[in-house]
Amino acid sequence: MLVTGGAGFIGANFVHATVRERPDVEVVVLDKLTYAGDRATLHDVASRITFVEGDIADTALVRKLVGDLGPGGAVVHFAAESHNDNSLHDPWPFVHTNLIGTYSLLEAVRAHGVRYHHVSTDEVYGDLPLSEPADDPAREKFTPDTPYNPSSPYSATKAGSDLLVRAWARSFGIEATISNCSNNYGPWQHVEKFIPRQITNILDGVRPKVYGAGTNVRDWIHVDDHNRAVWAVLGRGRTGETYLIGADGEANNLRVVRALLEIAGQDADAYDLVADRPGHDLRYAIDASLLRDELGWRPLHSDLESGLKATFDWYRDNEAWWRPRKAATEAKYAQLGR
Ligand code: NAD
Ligand code: TDX
């Protein structure tokens, strides 16, 4: 199995889970080691995998690695430029990696007839209104039929990459599946992202920084539940199909930040509201019924507060992993006034 982006947050958790639970699978990781990738993240499994440092947009390299997979091989494509705030500052790496990189992988799987799974995001659908009460079971959610309507250069390039996959499946008959997942949390997430940024701020004695009024809603899922769903799609998903992945974890940003402060034993109001993100999506929510009904997937982590506590403890205990990236990340935010 070729895992792209295996030195990043979700890909690394996928590699760890695969080595742990499916020792028969030979894993090759292809990762460019951008600012978001870190070989240290794969330290514990280094002897069990093959690591290739390289760019998914390098068509010759990708064609060789895909060709080497042999019968029964598969590509699971996690690599991406993944942070919305960065995409507002400099969109080019997003076009390069998310669009050209995906094109390069699709051409290689077409040439070699290899199974392909495309990891994508719910952000391709744009956002939902905030007006509906959070406990109304009839409120609107994203479904596989929701029209694409991305807001940022990040989500636009992910939407474009999904459409490339659909076109290659229909026109060239590649054996592909797509999954669109909601916001992930868990170990090894870069400190630029909301939850690790606020945990590490709290650990550093800095007040958490919440964009706008903090009322934006994200549908949180533990990274292990996401990756179990990817495995379910790989094993039992229908090729050509799109599966939405979400664990009914809607929470607004204030609820998350207040929970983190309480976990740290601090005043739940000890955060600062800062300048909003331009074009900030209001709310995401996933209807995962296809995944649940057809593939029998269920999340194992359904209580957000206990998931946040475990994640807080992980960052407290693994400072050596995140500390090297913290100062540069905060310097970037300071330039944006956030
Ligand atoms: P991440 O930024 O933590 O990791 C991305 C990895 O890709 C890094 O290791 C980086 O070095 C590598 N990479 C970047 N450009 C590359 C290139 N050109 N060639 C090879 N490697 C390259 O991202 P993540 O949060 O782990 O996201 C993984 C995937 O999951 C992405 O496709 C993202 O769109 C999707 N996704 C993420 C979330 C989330 O909440 N984080 C939710 C849904 C979907
Ligand atoms: O410091 C912050 N303060 C804050 O209020 C940061 C970094 C974020 N936020 C807000 C913005 C969002 O409403 O928190 C929410 C989550 O922000 P991010 O962690 O940047 O995630 P988001 O923009 O929602 O996108 C994430 O989920 C979907 C991932 O980064 C994407 O890769 C994935 O596709």
C-alpha cells in the first residue's frame, strides 16, 4: 500500500493503526516533508515501513512507486496542503499539491490499474447556516448529493481534486473511492490547527485565541474513527462511490475552548476573541448514513469532552514533538493579527 502524506497528522495515525492492526500490509509512505510533515512522527514504526521523501507532483517518481505495488496494491492519498489560513496567505502550494499532485497520482493508477482511495474534506460543500438549533435532529447536514460550493483556496483545490477523481473514474474506469470527512482531532496534529494551537497556548500560559465571536460550528471526529472509516471504504466500499465520514460531533469553537480551559483547571472564560478569518465557514455537519448503513461503521469515540481530555494529555506528555514548531507558527499568526 502506498500512503501519501504519511508523515502528516491523519496519514501518520493511519500508518500507525495499519502497522498495529494489519501486520500483513506492506506500507510505503511517500511524503515531501513540508513544514507539516515530520519523520519523528513515524519513529515508532520506522522499521516496519518504507519511507520515500518526495513530491506527489513528481510524475516519474509516483509512476515508479505505483508500478512497484504489484497485484492487490492500493494507493491511499492523504498528502495535501491542509490549512485554510495558509491558503488565504499563499494559494500556490495548494494548487501544486492538491491539484497537480492528485493529477499525478491518478495518471499513475490509470497506467498501472491500481486501486485508489482519495481522502477529502467536508469543506468542499461550503458551509451550512448557523440559525438551526444544534439539538434539532431535522437540521440540515451535508450529504453526498450536496452541491460543491467551496469557500477558500484550500477547499477549492480539494474540491477540484475530488472532481478529477470522479472524471478519471468515469472516463478512464479507474477503481477509485472518495471520502469526505469532517474536522479531525487527536495526536500528532500540527500546532497551527485550532485544538492543538489552543492546548499548546494553555500549556505555555498564553490565552487561547478564538476567531470572530467563536460561534462557528465544526463537526469533530477522532482521527482513529476517521481512519477506521477509510479502512472500511477500502475493504468494502463500492468503487466510484463517495462516502461522507462524520461522528455527530458538532460543537461551536467557544464550547471547545471552554472545555480545554476547564480540563487545564482554568477559568473557562480566560480566552481572547481575535480578528475573524476572511470567508470563515459558519458550520459543517455530516450525514454519514451511507457509511453507517452500507459499511456498518460506527465511531468508537463519541464523547467530545473525553476525547479533548485525552488529546490535551497527549500534548502535555509529548512537548518534545510539538515544541520545535510552536514559535514559528505563532509568529505567522502574529503577522495576521490572529
Ligand atoms: P497535514 O497538513 O497534517 O499533513 C499533510 C502531509 O502531506 C504532510 O506530511 C506533508 O509533508 C505532506 N505533503 C504536503 N505536500 C506534499 C507533496 N506535494 N508531496 C508529498 N507530500 C506532501 O494534513 P492532515 O490534516 O493530516 O490531512 C490529511 C488529508 O486529510 C488531507 O488530504 C486533508 O485535506 C484531509 N482532511 C483533513 C481533515 C482535518 O481535520 N485535518 C479533515 C478532513 C479531511
Ligand atoms: O486559532 C484559531 N482560532 C480559531 O477560532 C484557529 C487556528 C482556528 N479557529 C477556528 C476556525 C475554525 O472555525 O477554529 C475552527 C477550526 O479551525 P482549523 O483547525 O483551522 O480547521 P478548519 O479550517 O475547520 O479546517 C479543518 O477541517 C477540515 C482542517 O484544517 C482541514 O484540513 C479539513 O479539511
